[in-house]
Amino acid sequence: MQVDKGHAPMALDPLEPQKIAESVQILGLRYVVLTAVARDDLADHGAGWFVATMQAIRSLQPGTEIEVLTADFWGGLGAEVSQRERVGLVVAAKPACYNHNIETVARLQGKVRRGAKYDRSLGVLAIVKELNPEIPTKSGLMLGHGETKQEVIQALQDLRSVGCDRLTLGQYLRPSLAHLPVEKYWTIEEFTELGEIAQELGFSHVRSAPLVRSSYHAGES
């Protein structure tokens, strides 16, 4: 998703959770994935907004399962509300799955994810498991930034070390000329091999193919 940058964020729409819940009800969705842009301007970085939206959906469509795909909720040392507290707010609402993507291998984090940190993202997934081991966690990488096969395998091992259960691997496609170029197009055979390695490492649910994205067939987990 392309998000315009450099502008002050709009005020939250107090009716947004209800509007989303009504959309879920109208569409009769049995599984939804909630995600959001990073809202560093808010004390809880939007964690409470995830909770409010989940509550609204459940009030109208109780049988719908809800997966969340969040930012890392990092606010820096000494922040009014800690990362752990923010993640904890969402965990307490008991999503069907908690997704946070590491996006790329450790070596390329600074190049691909400016402002994000590899260990910090692993920490989000670790916090979820510490607070509620019963909630499945999920993460994903987009391949094609110049990573090696061994670096990808190391990233998978790192994810498993914090108890990550589910994995998506897809091909990075350059959104515009202002974005990083594609360094490599991984073959279907290579995606299949990485998917098999992921299963051997213990991931319970793996999607690995060029067009796979974070929410690809999410409800089939």
C-alpha cells in the first residue's frame, strides 16, 4: 500500500471502528485482517484503536475472527507508554493471530526499513508470546532486495527463536522509480524450497510464492 508521507496526520474519525464493523457485517466476513499506518503522534501509537475496532466488529459480527497486522509500537526510551504496554493492549483483546513483519533480512534493515529495527521487530513477536502463548504469531519477508539464501534462512531461524508460528514469503515489486530497485527475482522453485525449509524449522503455516503478501489466504490458517 502506498501511503503519502510528509503531511501532518488527520485526526482520528471517532466513527471509524463502527464503520469498519458495519462493513464486515455487510460483507459477511468470517475472517478479517486489521492493519493501520503508524501513528507515532498518539500516546499509544494507535494500539487502542485496534482494540476499539475489534470490539466494534465483535459486537456486530461475533463469529468473525480477527487478525491484526501492527507496527512495532516503538516510542523510544522514556516514552509515556512503553512498547510492551502498547503491544499488551492489543494482545489483551485476543486477536486470532498477531502479525508483525520483519520485511527483510538483518543486513538490509537500514536500507529497506528506515526507522525500523530488526531486533525491535523480533521483540514485538516475543512480547506477544510472553503475554499470551496461545495467540499465533506471524511475520513475513519480501524477497528481492539483494538478500542471500542463507540470510533468509537465518531470518527464519530468528523468527522461530521468538516462537513465530506463521510465515509469508513474497517477491518485492518496485512500486515506483522512487523506490528501491529489484535486485533479484526469485524463482518459483526457490520459493518452494524456502517454504519447505520453513516447514522443517517448525512454522505451522507457510505461504511462499512470488505474489504472496502478508494477508494472503490468512483465514486458511
